[in-house]
Amino acid sequence: MTDPEIVDLIDATISEEFEIDRTEMTPDATLFDALGMDSLDIVDLVVALEKAFGFKIRDEKSIRTIRTLGDIHAFVIQKKRQLEEAA
């Protein structure tokens, strides 16, 4: 899966799960302010991304530093690469 495909899957998952218009979904969009998520939405987001990509991210310490959609893109791309290298 290429990086643009990963970004597209993340955006599609978030758009469907939280009914967010894709035009609002820019890499610099903040999860809480721009996209209107709350702490419960973030839990749902983690579950949705785990399901979409087939790996666990709940225990990752770096997940706490995510503030924007671009942060999510970078996190998932990095995690996917780490898993591919370990395989």
C-alpha cells in the first residue's frame, strides 16, 4: 500500500465514521477544533483505524502527541513501515 493510498484510506475511514465532509479534511486540520472531535471520538477513531489497517495502535505512546489529521497520516505510515520491516 502506497503512502497516498494510506492517506486516502484514513480520510475515507474518518469521513465515514464521523460524517465529516472530505473538503474539511486537510493535513493541518486539528482533530478537536477543526474536525469537531472529542475525547470519546478519539477512542472510536483508534478502533476504526485498527480495523482498517489490521494492527493495534492503542498502546503506542506516540498516539498522545497527535493533534492534526496530518499527524495521523504520518503516524499510520510510520507504523505500517515498521511492521513491514519487521516481517
